[in-house]
Amino acid sequence: MGVRHPSRDMSSVGDRSPWLRATAGLLALFWALLFFGIVDLLAFLQGEEFHDTILLSTGWGLLFLFLVAGPLVVLSVGRATWSAAASVEVAAVALALVAAAALSTAPRYLLAALGVAVTVVVVTLLGATSAMSTIGSWRWSPLPAAVLALAVIPAVRYSWISARNTGTGVITDDTLGFDHWPAQAALPIAVLLIAGVAVGHPRGWRLPAWSVAGTAIWFALVSFAEPNLVGSMNRQWSAAVVAWSVLFVAAMQFSARPSTVRASAQ
């Protein structure tokens, strides 16, 4: 095996062109504003009429703001080392939406998945590091993988329950004609996929690692404040999710190779 040179890895990320930066910024605005990422995330500020579905709005907001628009903002204005994993993170959301569409028998969500996938293709064609290139730098890391394994069963269970609530009499919300339950099912799937990318410490691993932690902590805090609402978790589970998020980030940092840490800091 050859010796890895941080400078060579940095050059493989490439300088981002003005076209890439501008397009990524515009796409981030689309998912954050026109697709109601910000609006839904902040539903708790919008009055009593939105109170009963706060957790469903939060799930939508986290999915399309934190996990789609967020990486695009980093791709537009953030560090090159962080943005190296941006496209693979957005691609993971597209896959999660496809899975949620199947689990929820909600084919309309394939349109959302297509839109997210087109976003990945566009930024990749304009020069973003491809998802396959990022995955190519993935290396097995047992400590964060073990921490991730702790979340699999609870996340899959939450996703399944959310998916099966679609089209039933359970209270729901609607954004742009999309029932929120499939998006709620897609959120934990996306978190697991993105965390799975992060645990291998590919180039730009800090972006998916912190995206996962931020998403989980935000959702847990809203659940802790409103444990009795539809789609929420009880306070014990909310506290457990916060603790898991902190543990995941700590495991990621502890197990990072010294060369990877130095490259990420540049």
C-alpha cells in the first residue's frame, strides 16, 4: 500500500468554481425556502394551529434543511475539506426518500427523491467531489461503527412506524401536497446512511458526522419539550438520543487518523 499525502488528497478535492458555488447556493435556497425547510423547522414559532404537528414539521425541516440545504451551503461557502462529502450526504437523502416511498407506499415521494438526486448530479457536473469518490476514501473504523450500531434498531423501528402511519387516520401534516409521514420515515433512514458514510472517515467526514449529531439533537430536544405530540419520543428516549449524538461525535474524533485530522483542519 502506498503512503497517502495530505496535499495530494487536498488537490483531489479541487478548487470550486464560481459556477459551482453559485449553483449550490441557489439550490440550497430552493430546498431551504421554496421547499419549506426553514418554515417547517420553525413551526413551533408559528402559533397554536401548528402545535399538534410540530414533530412532523420538525422532521421535514431537518430532512430538507439540515441534510440537503446544509451540505449545499457548505459546498457554496464552506471549507473545501468539509465540502468533499457534501454530494454523498445529499445522495443519501435521495436514497432515504426512495426507501420511505416504498415503505409508505407513497410513490409521490419518488418525485422528491428525483429532485434531490438531480441536485446531486448538477453539483457533481459543476465540479463537486462525486459521491463515489468520497466513498472510495472510506475505511473501516470499528469504534464509531459500534456506536452507530446502537442506533440501528431504534431508528429503523421509528421509520417503520412512521411509514405505516401514512394514509391512516393518524394526525398528519401536508407540505406542497406531500404527506409528512413518509418524510418522517425518511429522516432516520437518512441519518443512518449519512452516519454510515461518516464512520469510515472519508474526505470531509466532519460534515456528515456533525450533520447527524445536529439533526438527532435538534429532534430530541423538540421531542423532550413536547413528548405527548404525534411523532414524538418520550423524554427518556430523547435524553438517550442526545447522549448517543455526543458519543458518536466523540467516537468519530477519537478514532480519526492523525493524517485525516490534519487534512480536515487545513
